[in-house]
Amino acid sequence: MLEYILLFVVALVANAFSAFAGGGAGLLQLPALIFLGLPFSVALATHKLASVALGIGASARHFRERNLDWQFALLMLLAGVPGVVLGAGVILSVPDRWAELALGLLTMGLGVYSWASPGLGQVDTRTHRDRAGWVIGGSVLFGIGILNGSLTSGTGLFVTLWLVRWFGLDYKRAVAHTLVMVGLFWNSSGALTLGLLGSIKWDWVPVLLLGSLLGGYLGAHYSIIKGNRAIKRVFEIVTVLVGLKLIIG
């Protein structure tokens, strides 16, 4: 019972912060699963499956606010899911320590860049909405999808900042798209691929799903209430913490 309570609390807190900042649930959830005795591959697959509930909880809140642009949603689905499946298909046979170090430095760089750009993501603007912009934007999302399928933490943060920087979304709308498309569709694709190729700790899944669902809804709710400036600050804090976690290991 104590184990289940710990799993629920970790899932609730990790996914609430992730839903507020636009990524980073693996910062707490994945290490907790490994600490409790799961091998890395099983922990990763279980984490991905549980994170689908983050997308469901956040979607339930953001759909009420009508924060989604279906052009971006379709682009993220078509460009990102194939990358996720590709990344998940190779991670079980590839050592990822060097990739995690590089990703950790890049993730910290996201927070520093956002902090050094005070006006970034505060208002919604329309940039790179021509054909070339969609192609370049989709190509980068495909690359982030590969990272999402193969690595553990922080890739949702990359999606959030990419939507802000390239397409001009404000933080609130960027986080909404990340939570729904990455949390729901990307993570379910990764979980399915990893589950078919490896294994999932099924008896832990219900409590993790419940914690992720509630955390996703609460985080999305408070991100809507607090607005872009608060989201930007939490995004910067979470990116630095996720980056440090990836570097330290």
C-alpha cells in the first residue's frame, strides 16, 4: 500500500508541473519507477503509458478553453508520431548516456534562452505560416519526436519552445498543444511501441494513470488561470531541473 501511495503522489506532482510548464514529467516519475526496482526499459515503457493520462487530463481542461489550433494539431500528429515510433523502436538496443548528456545541456539552454528573452511567448503572433515554414516546422517536430520516443525527460519542453519560437504561439497556447498532442498521441505511440518490443509493469499502471490524470488536469487548470508570464517562469525552472537531472543521470 505504501508503494502505491508513493507512486500516486509522484505521478500527481510530476504531471501537475509538466502540465503547467509544457513538459518534464519524467523528471520525477521515471527515476521513481527505477528507484522502486524496475529495469530502465520497463520503467520507460510504464512511464510513457502513464503519461498518456497526462494528455487526457490536460485535454479535458484545454478543450473547454478552445486553445487548440487544428492546423498545428494535425502537423504535430503527422510529423511527430512517426518520429516517436522510430525513436522508441531503436532505444531498447542503443546506449543513451551520451545522448542524455547532450539533451541535458540543450534542455538547460532552453531555459536560459527563455530567461534571456523577456518578451518571448507573451503574445500570440503569426510567424512562419507559409509552405516553407510548415515544412521546416514539421521537420523539427519529427526530430523532437525521435527524441521523445527514445529518451526520458524534457522533450515536451522542446516542443513547447519550438511552437513559441518558430510559429509565434504564446506560452499558454503552446503548452496546450504540447500537452494534448505530445501527452496524448506521442506518448501513446511510444508506449505502444515500447510495450510491443519490451514489457510494462501492469499492476502499477492504474495508480500511475490516476495520478497522471489528476495532475494533468490540475496543472492545465492553473496554467490557464495564471497566464503566460507564470508559465514562462515555471518553464524556465523546469528546463534547468530536467537538464541537470539528465546530466547527473
